[in-house]
Amino acid sequence: MNISISDCECCRRVLQKMSRSVEAYYMIREEFVTSYAVICVCHYLLGIGDRHLSNVVLDTQSGRMVGIDFGHAFGSNISVC
């Protein structure tokens, strides 16, 4: 997976717009990175393979990412062989 500089720049700008100060930016960025890492590890351990941006929501107050994979939670992605 290739991540371009423009993708990183876009993420940084969004987090900066959510922040009211430099200190708030660093706190929000840390919450964002930590919570997204936890989501990725949990999805890996649980065997949830479809990790994409449609399965997460950003809390604009704290910067935390929240996983919302409704297909997996409600069993709509269960396949019958």
C-alpha cells in the first residue's frame, strides 16, 4: 500500500482544524494514532479483514477513531457454503 505525501498532509490539516492550540493538536494526534492502532490490532486478532475508511468514525472532540463495522456486528457478512 502506497501512502502519498498528500494523504499525510490531508490528515494533518484535518487534525489541525480540529485543534484550538498547538498543545491540543498534539493531544488529538496522539489520540488519533493510538485509537487507530488499537482498532487495527483488534480487527487483526478478531479476524475482521475488511479494514477501510467506511468502517471507522472520527470523534471530532477527542480525535479518537471508533470502529463501526455494522456488517460484522449484525452478522450480515456471514457467508453460507
